[in-house]
Amino acid sequence: MVFQTTDKNRRFVGYWLLVMAAMVFAMVVVGGATRLTESGLSMVNWNPVTGVLPPLTEQSWRKEFSDYKHSPEYKLKNAGMSLEDFKGIYYWEWGHRLLGRIIGIFFLLPFLYFWMKGIIPQGYKRRLIILFILGGGQGLLGWYMVMSGLIDEPAVSHYRLTAHLGLALVIFSALYWTALSLLNPHPTVYAPAMKGLTHMFMAGLVAQLLMGGLVAGLKAGHIFNTWPHMGDTYIPEGLLMMEPIWRNFLDNAITVQFDHRIGAYILFALAIVLFFLSRLQGGAIRKAATFLMITILAQIAVGIVMLLENVPVSWGTLHQGGGVIVLAATLTLMHTMRRKEAL
């Protein structure tokens, strides 16, 4: 991507925010791996300061393991687990939390430096303050999610998990969009014929990403591991078995997986239309639409393989990261065809 601005301050802040967006992307990927390795409930205590370091002595490890043994996950799923096996899942969750802390530091310290040096362009201070607050809120929401799996059942609430993922995607989008606005402040090509369809694609993508959170929380990807059929048919039994009917779209794992598949087909169809419409536009829009088409094709392919392989950690993590890449591609296309000048 070629950036327009020659303003050094805008470039400094813009590149910094791109790095922050990349770190949030890594956080989402690590979060997916933590969930898929069933490591997210291994740390039953929340110590924002002292939790920076993992246990360093045999005694401290045994203390953590003893606390874990009082959790529903140990009692109902992992009874008899060895200390070495516990360390394996503990390090995943500890790494996830550590990365969150590192992101906070990498945001706060440069932000304060840029503020004191007067580097932050006019109109961006408030946005950056809001982003920092959202980051802190994400940490609190993450612990609120974990708490739901420490009471009776060894599983976090799929509502809280989806909210946690959703806020991470909001933060990523805000960082990425703000970085693009700083680095490419001038509109490239205004394409009214594509704008409405692109917004429709983004609305569908948001729904699809949130459904992905529900699929993960309900472990719906383990129900039907066939494609294109779900079992022996395209439309499986039990699709609307819950009452009232609206509950099926949130709590019925069969319906959630079905909706996630249908969402992928719809997005693929929209991406094809956007791709061909972009052939009539400027080079920047053509490149952005082509990149979007490539990412959606790759994401669907990874999703199919993941499903057929019964959601292994490797493919599941790749699929979660792929969703963020599709989101970035969509934001790039939207930013390329915007009408107004960025501040």
C-alpha cells in the first residue's frame, strides 16, 4: 500500500497505530489458540500487576495448581491432571494476558510521548484517549468472560466470549481506520455505485464475525464436520427446535453453524459483485476489491478444511486470524472510496 502524506507527524502516529493494529491482530490469534487448546480457564486468579510474571518456583506453581483444582474445569474435565500438563495450558492463558499488558504499554507510552512533543495531529487526541479506554475495557471484559466459567460449568458464556471478540474487532478496526486516515488523508476515487454494496458487505461481515464467536462459544464447529452437507442434508434437523424461535439464532448450536455457513456464501457472492464492479473504477479501488476477493476465498477455504478436520488448533486459529484479515481488507476498500477528506 502506498501512503500519501508527507507530513512527518502524521506518518509517525499513523505507522505507530498500524503496529498497534498488528498487535491486536496477534492478540486475537493468540486468543483463538488459547480457546482451542482449552487453556482459558487455567488461571483462576486475576492479578493485574503481580500476574505479569508466571510462577517462578516449584512452590508457586503448586499454589497455582492448587487454586485451579477448586475450579469446575478441573473437577469435571481435568481431574487427575499432572502439574506438567497444567503448566502447558497455564502458559497459553498467561501469554494471552501478558500480550494484553504489552499492548497497553506500547499504546500508552508512545501516546504520552507524542502528546508531550506535540506530534499528535489536531483532532486525534480524543480518538486516541477513547481507544486507550476501550483497551482497558477489553481487559475487564476478558476477566468477566473467564469468571463465567469458574462458577458451575467449565465453559465460558458464549455471549461473553462473543462480546470479548467483538470488542477486540472494534478496537482493531478503530486503530486501522485511524492509521489509514492519518497516512491517506485525501480521498482516492469516489465510487457511489460500489459504496452501498460495500457497506452491505461490511454489515454482513460484522454479523458473520459475531456468529463466529457464537460458533466458538457453543463449540458448534464440532457438530457437523461435513461439507457442503450438514450430515446427510443441506438443511439439518433440529434447526428450530428451541422455543421461542429467536433463541435458536443465539443458543442452538445447529442453527448457529448453519447461519455461519449461509453467511459465508452471502459474503462470497457480494465479494464477487464488488470485484467485477471494481473493474470499472480506479486502480486503488481495483486493488482493494481484488485483495478483498482473495481474502474471502482463502477464509472460506480455511473454514472448510477446519470443519472437515474437526476444528484442530492449527486450522481453527488460522480461521480466526483470517476473519480479521477479511475485516482489514473491507476497511481498506471502504477507506479507499470514501468521499470526505480525513482530518
